[in-house]
Amino acid sequence: MPKRDPTVPPFTIDELEPVKFLQRGAMGFVWRYRQFSRAAGAARHTRTPLGYVAVKCVEVSEYTRSTIQHAYSEARAQRQGAGNGNVVALHDVLVVADDLIALVMEEVEGGRTLADEIDAARRRRGKLSAETIARWGEEISNGLQSFHSPSARGNALAHRDIAPQNVLLTREGRVKLGDMGIATVVGDTALGPTDPAPVMGRVIRMAPEQYYGDGEWGTAVDYWALGLIVFELATSTPLEHFCAERVPKMTPSPEYSRAIGDAVRRQARQHPTMHPELRDLVTELVVNDPAKRAGAGRLREARTRIASGRIQDFGDCTTVPTATPERQEEPSRWLAEGEIDQLRESLRSSPETGSSGAFERLVGRRRAERHQAHEEEP
């Protein structure tokens, strides 16, 4: 069966009408649809518009059955995140044709991602505020908790694709996690998949342990990737550009991931303008040992500390404010008005004929004595 043209409306039903093609991705394409509701038994023309939704369409064929698993994984993950304000909401899953599955999702107005924010800051040679970065980091972590914590909705999941391109921003600047097509179930301890999970994800963002087999990794891989995002936001540098300049090209492997981690930690420690709290956060998230990797609690702490103002960021100079001591009265070092006039008059004359006291006040006693001895030499 030939592949569909993504720019052609994929389907139309009473409740959904296509409006605009939005984008094509690795796992399908996305359209904007207008949603309607209709009371039972009512005529079609009496539909009530409800607003707009994003519909992600995943093509399926007998030769690409893995795409069915991707669609199922995304639907399962988004269902598990239902009610979390930092996760894109899933409204429905439709099988609209033999070769097409549609995920009807919340439309995030504005359409900006963290990748857009990093690119904009880089082009204007500016930087994002430490408080904004810490808030976004905490909101990403909050969204991840919906997947990482087992609940009545299902087992713990690892997202496995935490990247700036998959973190959407609302018009108010609030984070929404999306693109969960490769999310996978992990054990209750979050330290190992319950089922064999293939090596999958963006190679440049994979944690070292993610290359190993069943039982060797868990949800901590998402916090490694989150640490890389914090680094990118704090330096206004996409990871792809950073690695191209600083990390030797290597075959994808645990050693390659460790080399990226080493370079990121080293640059974070040496960066002249990175907020110290963000510097510590990066070095605690991008850690080779998943058991020692920071998590949600550390991200909350970082945001609280930065928001409290205990550590302030002043561009290229970071200081810790200290309490201002009460002002104490000191003896005045200024001359009285009459003494100023007298000194001015004395300085108009040479030291040997004028007031030696005035000259001493100007240059000091010993220099005045040396000058006087020099003048008296024959």
C-alpha cells in the first residue's frame, strides 16, 4: 500500500473536521482539526463546535507492525499522564482506516518548543533567566512523575525521548510533554524494564546504561536527558552544536554517552555566566551512575533556591547576597571650611616659603622632609 500524502486531509467524520496540516515527524504526521459535539439523535447541522485539537496520524501496514506498538505506547503514556498539567492530554484513539491510527490530542496553542527558545536565545546572543530555566526543569520533572510512578492507570514508564523538540510551551510559557511514542514499561523499582526493551531514542541524548539489555536501566534515563536540556537552556547552545565542536565522533555506545557527559559537566563547571545552582544541577543530573543521578526532589530544590534570591545571577558575575550591616558613624576625614581655604592658600606657594604643615598633609610627612632636605642642599 503506497504511503499517504501527509498534506492531504487524512479523514473526516462528524465530530472532527480537518483544518490545517501542521507537521510531519518520525512516527507520523499531525493535523489541526476542529472538534464538534452533537446530541444523540440531533441533525448533523446542529453540531456544537468545541474548539480545536491536534490529531497525530500513524500509518500502519503489515510490514511495519512496530508502528502499532509506537501508537499504543504513546496512547498508554498519555493516558497515564491524564490530569497532569505538564503532559499533553489525550482525548481519544481512533482506527480511521485499515492502515491509519489517529491520536486525538490537546492542541498546545502557540506551537513553540524549548528547541525554539534555545535557538532564539542563541541567535540574539542572549541568555534565558535562571529562574525560567529552573521552572521549566521542574515542570518537565513534574510531567515525568506521571509516567515514572506506578499507579492504578498502569506500570511505571520511561519516556526515553526527552528532548527540546518534544517539550511544548503554552502561550503562558507552561511546559507540556509530548511525543511519547517510544515510552516503555519499567519495573516498579524504576531500575530495569520488566520486558526486554530495544536500544531506542536519540543517540546523542541516551544515558550510558541505555545501551545495555533488560534489567540494566530504568526511569533515570529521562533525568540524564533532562540534565542535557538544562545545560542547553543555560548556555543557549543546542546539544548537537556543542557535541560537534567538543566531543569526538564515536560509534554509538556507552563510551560515547560518557564522553558527552564528561564534556557537558566540564563545560558547566567552567562556564563563566552559568548560575551556580544550574551548574550544580547539571553536574548532578548528567551522572554516569543512574543510582547517583538527581531526580524530581533536586529540581524542586533548585527552583526554590533560585526563586528565593539566596543566589542571584548577574550575567557574568554571580554573588551571594549578604546582610547589610548597620551604618556606623565614623570620624569625619574632611577638612572644615576654614581649613580648606587655608590649605588652598598654602599650596599656591612653594613648600619652603609656605606652610610645611599644609604640604605634609598633601604628600605625607616623610616625603615632605625628603623634599625639604633636597631643596636645602647647596
